[in-house]
Amino acid sequence: MKAFFCPTFELPLPEGHAFPMAKYRRLYERVRDHAGRWGVTLHDPVSASDEALRRVHCPDYIERVRRGTLSPQEQRRIGFPWSEAMAKRARRTVGGTIAALTSAMTEGGVAVNLAGGTHHAGFDRGGGYCIFNDAVVAARHAQAEGIASRVLIVDLDVHHGNGTAELVANDDTLFAFSMHDAKNYPAIKPASDLDVPLPPGTSDARYLDLLAQHLPRAVNAAQPAAVIYLAGADPFEGDRLGQLALTKAGLAERDRYVLSTCARLGLPVAVAMAGGYAPEVDDIVDIHARTVQIAAASFRQRLAA
């Protein structure tokens, strides 16, 4: 199975910044160290092109990101100070999800971006550590290339994907399904095609029961040719920006259920890591690495079938 990573995924930030940027490097190192045993090959994605970004985002916003003319307010909303490295990272992150979706569609059914899940980015704005919306850009790229006419975005980050919801509204070729903490960021949550808001404290059994109820509904409604899965680590009980109570074992079972459902239906799936903010970075890496391992096992099972 292909996994996509680039050193620019790890953005230099001011000392004391709240975002756990080290998780990307540590995840890469964990996957690299187990790649042979898991059956993973690591690849460097190309940056998303202007053409790809403009299918989803405002051209003027794309230029403001490129040229460093984002206002202080825009930078505060995003959560990262502008730098040339930030602008390049944003494009390469989107490129990773484009590459993962393309690989999943053409080379065995599953691929992974070791970053991505930037679901708070909207048409002309970023937010919540998200600059461009990688899932929607990848879906539009697949449509433009003629490899997937309909795409389902399964968003299991702890936060609602407000940018994704806005970008796919009133378009029946893209379907957004979100299970998220009802009381968490963002304050305004535009309707996704299917939203499952969860009360704080939701634990493994209830979460997995609701997922088993609603993922088939999403698939039936979307009738997708492919799935983009945002496998957030932030529903974890120890996450400092989440209020849910899933264990690492529960998150692994979540991943198995999503990937086995896609495999049973013959749906290619691109996995993006999405959020993770546990105080101990190793907890984030444990969760994301387990997602990669489960995805690789699903890939092998598909090839053997």
C-alpha cells in the first residue's frame, strides 16, 4: 500500500505554539520503521496545482496564501503565522490526498496521506489549522480526471467539518458525512449531508454503534465511486481539544469498520490523518500509526480476494 509523506508536512512554528507539529515526523518514522512488515511503501507527493485548488477555492484567496498577503485576522483564524514554508506545506498536504485517492482508485483500493484532513477550510478562508480543503480538492480532481464521478467524505475527526459542509452543499456528486462532538469547535456548524452530533463523553460502545447505524446510510445516499476517510485521532479520551472518550482500541475498531465496509462494497478509499492533539505526542502517533497498519492490512486483503 502506498503512503504519502513529505518533510514539508512538518511546518516550523514559533516556540510555544500549541499545534503538535512533531506528530508528522514521528508518524513518518514509525511507518518507515514498520513499512516492510506492514507492506507499506512511502512516496513523496507533488504539490497541488493552481488548477486543482481553483476547482474549490477562491483564486484571490489562493494568491493571498501564495504571496503572504493574508490579513492578521485571517492568520489568526487559521492558527499559523504566514510563511513561505506554510504556503508550500498547504499545497503539498493537498497533493498527498490527491495522490492517495488516485492511488486507491488505480492501484488496489487503499492508500494513505500521512497528513491532511483539513476540513475547516472553505471557499475563501482557512480556519482551525486548515488552509486548503484537501478532501474536497482531491474529490474534484478525481472528477475532473474522470476516475470518480461521485465521492463520499467520511469525516470522523472530533470537530465538525464546516468547510467541507459548505463546499459540497447542493452538489449531489459529493456527500459529506460527519460524526463529531456536538459542543466543540466550530461554533457555527453548517449542515453536512449527514451529521451525527455526539454528546461530550461518548465512549467506544456508543460511538461504534452509531457508526454502524449511519455509515451504511451515508453510503446508500451517496452511491459513491470512492471514499475519502478522515481518520481523526482527536476523539481519543486523552485529547486536549476533544471531549469524547474513545480508547485507542475503540479508534482502531472504528478504522477496521470503515475500511472493511469500503472493502466489502468494493469502494476505493483514501485515508487522511486529520486532527490529533493529545498532550503526549506518542499517543497521537500510536493512533495514526494503527490507522496506517489497519489500512495496509485492508489493502493486502483486497489483493488476496
